[in-house]
Amino acid sequence: MSTETYEVGGMTCGHCVSSVTEEVSELPGVSDVQVDLATGRLTVTAAEPVGTDRVRAAVEEAGYTLLG
Amino acid sequence: MSTETYEVGGMTCGHCVSSVTEEVSELPGVSDVQVDLATGRLTVTAAEPVGTDRVRAAVEEAGYTLLG
């Protein structure tokens, strides 16, 4: 089991949180996604590490920016 | 033809604009809805005036506040 944490920029409301959660949840092997609007913290839980590149692609697909 | 303008509070992003547009568009007789995120301005075009009460109900159903 892997848990990765990232910071997402540009989210302003619950709809934004839903969009990011939905896109990241669709990545292969991901079993849980938590997004905190106030801090921008994104936590991705998966069987194996997903990796920054794929997480970034999903966040950008949702329309937001991976800050780190 | 009637055009009413209102101010909506609480919208922070394009998803919010979409939610307000969708709810207000469902009101009877409404033929066009324009929402400007930057100003909060909501413009409702309908065959007959929709009225503040029904517009407020739709805006609140979307999760936002009618300021005036």
C-alpha cells in the first residue's frame, strides 16, 4: 500500500474538490483519494505508488495545477 | 419578453457559474440565463417576469445567495 501527498493549486470550492477527486480516482490502482480544499492537500492511496507524473496529468485534466 | 438582473454571492469558479445557470434555466418560461463570475451579475430572460422569489429559490437550490 502506498500513500502519496501532493499540493494542488487553483481549487476554490467543493466542485473543484470533486473534479480533482474524480480524475485522480480514475488512475489505475488508486483505492482512495482525499482532497482538502483549505490547504490544497491531495492524498492518494494505491496498491503501488502512482507517481508524480500521472497524478499531475490527472490534476491538470481536471483543470488545476500540481504545485508539489 | 422580460429581462431581470440580480446579484449572486458565493460563486468562486466556473463550476459555480454552471450550477447557477442550470438551476435558473429550469424555471418555467426562462429562455436565456447569463452569469458573470467576476461581478456576480445574473441576467434572466423570460417570456414573462420570473420574479425575485423564484430566482432566489433557484439560486439557493444551487447553493448560493441572492444578494439583490
